[in-house]
Amino acid sequence: MDVSDPGPEKTGPTFDSAYSFSFSIAIGLLLFIAGLIIVLTIGQGATIGLIFGIPLLVTGLVLPLFMMRDLFRKSDIVGQCPYCQARLETSDATLRLRCPSCNNVVGVKEGAFHRVEHS
């Protein structure tokens, strides 16, 4: 074994879309509840409760939408069929599609079209 080769690189957990969605909803809910508690308890007679409570309420509603803005974005993939070189166009949510020209199954991975091995 070569001493200069550190081996396979270990990566930690990734911040995927499902975890991001849950995390942003949880943070928004906590901020909203904190703002609601401040407005209903301290905000009854004092303006200090309203000064801190109302911004927390608004932040609790807006922050999840801001954190999930990448989930609402749709990008199109345009390229050539790996079999017949015909022009293909699809969204980034597509995993496989059938080429209208040659009728072969084309895989979509990392924003590019690839041949699919038939079993």
C-alpha cells in the first residue's frame, strides 16, 4: 500500500432536499411559535413584545420559503441523443426518456444524456 495514498475520501451526511425541507419547516415553526408566545404574553401591554414578536412571526412564515427557493427552481436539459444524435429536451426531474427519433431509452444523469444498458 502506498503511504501517500490516503484511500477513499469519507464524506459526511449531505444536505439533500428532503432534509432541507424538514429543517426549514422546523426552523420556521419554532420562530413562528416563539413570536406568537412573545406577542400573546409580553405584547399585551408593552410595545417591546410587539417589537420582537411581530418580526418573529413574519420571519417564521417567510424563512421556510426563502430556504426552499432552490426546490422551486426548474431547469431544462437540452442535448443530443447518445444513439442517433437527435435533439432532446427535458426537465432535470426526468430519470429516463424514450427518444422520439430512434425509440431507444435514454438516461438522464447530472444534466446530460447517457446510454441505458438493456438487461
